[in-house]
Amino acid sequence: MTQVNIIIAKRGYQVTCDDGQEAQLVRLSRFLDQRASQLAAAVGAVPEPLLLVMVGLLVADELAEARAEIEAARAEVPARDSAVVRAMAEDVAAERIEKLAQRIETLADRLE
């Protein structure tokens, strides 16, 4: 376990993380710090605990939206796959019909 010093909303925190996760933790803390700065600029002075709760809610909302988009995309995949399979089946059927038509024409020419 490693101790990492991070800064969020102009306040330092010492956080423990697994070895090798330090850079990710710093990236995430910078993201939260940036969001806190943006929110503070938008709403004005609020107590730090409230600011951090509001940042947490904003990030949770973004995460929920991202998850919903992922689920919607996953739901589209079977529909797209089905459409592709139908299109392929139609192409195969069209090829077979074309070959049968050619055979019929050949047989008709022979009968004449």
C-alpha cells in the first residue's frame, strides 16, 4: 500500500492506494479538483463539505448517464446483428434465385 498526497478544492488529503495505482489516483483527484473548481465558480462560496457532496453527485450523475448510454448501445448490438443477418440471408436468397433463373433460361433455350 502506498500513501499519496492529493489536493481537492484547495485542501490536501493523504490517501492510501494499492501499489501501482498512484498515477491513476492523482489523475482522478485532479479531475475532482477541476470539477470542484468549476462548481465553486458556478455556485459561489459554499461550505467545503457541501461542495464535495455536490461534486460527488455531479460525477455520479455523469457515471449514471454513461452507464445508460452503454446499456443502450449494448441493446442495439443484437438488433444490428439481426439486421445484418437478415441482409446477408436476403443476399444469399437473391443469389440463389438468380442462379435458378439462369438455369431456367438455359433449359428454356435447350427446349427451343
